[in-house]
Amino acid sequence: MENSCELCIYRSYLFDNLDKKEFALLTLSKKELEFRKGSIICREGEKIKSFLYLKQGLLKIYKNVDNRREQIIGITKPKDFIGLLSAFNETTHLYSISALEDSSVCVIDIEAIKNLVIKDGSFALNLLGKMSKINDQILGTRLNINLKNLRGRIAYILLMFREIYKSEIYDIPVSRKEIAELIEMRTENVIRILSELRKDKIIRIEGKSIEILDLHRLEQIAEFG
Amino acid sequence: MENSCELCIYRSYLFDNLDKKEFALLTLSKKELEFRKGSIICREGEKIKSFLYLKQGLLKIYKNVDNRREQIIGITKPKDFIGLLSAFNETTHLYSISALEDSSVCVIDIEAIKNLVIKDGSFALNLLGKMSKINDQILGTRLNINLKNLRGRIAYILLMFREIYKSEIYDIPVSRKEIAELIEMRTENVIRILSELRKDKIIRIEGKSIEILDLHRLEQIAEFG
DNA sequence: TCGCAGATATGATATATATCAGAAATGTTA
DNA sequence: TAACATTTCTGATATATATCATATCTGCGA
């Protein structure tokens, strides 16, 4: 089967130890969907029917706080599971998810995953670990960001995208407004501080294009503000 | 066996569906420890050897940010599992835990729990749900607190303890400094705002003793600042 | 019981960040 | 292409919160 999860090169190590029969079940229970940049994958409050896995692209997880503003909880990178796995707790999505870049998402029937958990103990244990990790990461990031001043937060975000794109030069996939929503500050201040960093020759910016010129100093700022 | 988990009235529903053999294993693998107010249950960085369950009392989960300051991540209520269950991800504790009140903690060998996960699929599924819930709660609380102004945060905390003690009158189990560390503000401002709320006749305070006089207004403040 | 460290308390001031205002650049739709 | 909305940008100002200083109170060990 050309669409087999067993042969998928984007597969998470979570699925590494499944047997033939389990892979067959997984392959049957999944669909692969493409989402264009900007499109919405799911909305807060909607029923959870599937377990989502990001193959390629970049997503944002967010919550609407009022009509004009969103609170971005986190960014999902390829090979991550999506939705904080509240799948096993709540019956409705706690957060909305949308695509920051054209993305390819594996949509696996939630019942199939629950089945795997029940039948395959080591899969369950792996899943617990993976879930722990994602949650710890998101919480850790939030706590971290709140300890920093605005300069530190901007530096942190620039470094985060460096990690994602594995490069000092990249097109930032979010607007200044979205950066603000991600690190709890105001759009004007995001812009202002980016300009300051430019003037200080720490970064080069041209619209969405970012180049980190002085990595060391940026890391200092991320750490100490 | 008098110490049996099967007969424990403080037991979490997580363990409800275990069979006789599983209960026997659980009972054998657990110790029940008492911690005096102020004593430390575990320290950030220590090896995780057990799965902790709070029977009675109140704990705080925290991180040291610098020599003088702690960042309190959350408060654990009875019948909660402790340590954000990073047990399944990290091998060392991500956070420290100490007792805010005299507390009784069940310490279960982590390998016994892993064994249950592997052998008993429905236990695994339950655990995933429980874990999801705790993580969602903690993250939700953090996000929520950051949206509020200082007045709103104080109101929120006062209402949180009302929930815990199920009463409008209670002795607050944390110092003003700890309140500050829990809701990301400064000790002086905690004290100042408590005084303001007292002057406004919304609460009565006398040292650690708190009485909520105007619940409605306090709820308004918690919501809108 | 004294003396001391930490907690509580309050006022004055400093500072970081938000808010407001307006302009230029960019993208989008008719 | 024009018209409009949105994003980016910069400066001025307001405001919330942190910081500093100082005093009183409280609990605790010697």
C-alpha cells in the first residue's frame, strides 16, 4: 500500500514498535489532509474526532480572547502531535489550530488510537512519554517567556525560528501582531524592538525576511534581557 | 491487609477498575509518607523513582529562578497526582515540591505504574485522560492569570482557595510572598492590593485569616480586573 | 525574655510597557 | 488602475507595576 504508515518517512518514533497488523489498522484509520497557509484545521469547542499529527509545515495553536485578539499558545513543528492531546481528556478542542505555512496533516481516527493504547501496552507507555514531553515543553516555554522582559522575548522568538528553520536566515512565518500574541506583548512594541535590534546591528530585517547577524549577542539578550 | 489501596477511601477513580491482583501489586509497591508543613518532598533535578499521589494536605510545585526567588507553578489538591507526570518523559524531576500544610502522600514505585500501563489497557487510557486533564488545567491557569491585571490575579487566588476549602472563611496557607510567586507579581503589590480590597470591604483580613465579604464583587474583579 | 530575621505594611519614585495618534508601505478587492 | 484595508513603523504620552525606603509587627531560637 503506497499510503502505508509503516513506510512513511515522516513517521514519529512513537509508531516505531507497532507490528504489521497494527500498522495496517493505522493506515486504514488515517487520512492525510493538506491545509493552505492561513486555513483553519479546527476550532475551539468543536468535537474531537481525530488525533492529529503534523507531517510537514507549521501550525499555530491559539485561543480567542476577544473579538480582535488571539492568544497563541504554541507553534507546532513537523513530527509533533497536535492539540496538546487533550484528546484523552476533553471531548471538545480546547484550542483552535490554523496553518502558518502550507501544511500536511495526518488525521487518525481517535478510536483507532484508543484501541492501540488498550491493546498495546508499550505503545501506551510511549504515548504517555510523548504527551508528557509536549506538555512540559509548552508549559516550560510559557513560564520562561514570562520571566523575560520584552527584548528578551523577541530574542527568544527569533532564536526559536532559527531552531525550526535550522538557519540564521529565514522568512518569519508570522506577522508582528502574531509575534505579539505569542509572547504576550503589544504589536507596536514588537515592531519597535525589532527596529532597535536592527539599529544595533544584531539582526537584519526586510519585511518578513530575517537574518541573525550577531548570534551571540542575541542569545545574551534572550537570556538576560 | 489494612493498608490496601483497594479499600482506601482517598483513592483516585483512576484505580477504580483494577482487579484483585493489580490492587495487590499496587499495595505492595506503595508507601505512605507524612510530610510536615514546610518540608520538601522532592527537588528539581533529582531522579524520579516514584509516582506521587496526594491523599491529604496541600502541596506547592515550584522552580527556583534565582537565589532569593521561586516560581510557583501550581498547587496540588488532595486526590491529585503530583509532578505533572513528567515521570513518563524525563528521568529527573523538572520541579521541586513542598508541603504547604501537613500532608499525606502515597509514594508508588514508578515501575509498578509502568507495569500497570503495559498490562492493563484501560488503566493506560484512564491515566492518559487524567494526565491530559492536569496538564490542561495548569496551562489554562497560567494563560488565564497572565491575561489579568494584578487586582484580577489576587481576586482569582482568593477564589481559588475558596474552592479548595469550600468556604468563604479560611486561613490562607501561603505567605504574601508565595502568592506573589504564584501569580507573577511582587510581594509589595500583593500586600497593597489585599489592603485595597479590605478598604473596599470586599474581604476581611487578619494575618493569615481571610473572609470573603462580597463574593459577587470579587468574582467581577477576577473576571474583569 | 531578649534580640533578630522575616513577614507585613505603606508611601514615594522609577521604569517598563501599553496606549494613542498619525504616516508610510504593502497587500487586496473591485 | 483605483480605492481601501491591513500591516508596518515611529513618536508622544499615559498607566500599571516594580523598585526603593522605611516602619511595624510576628514568630522563633538562644
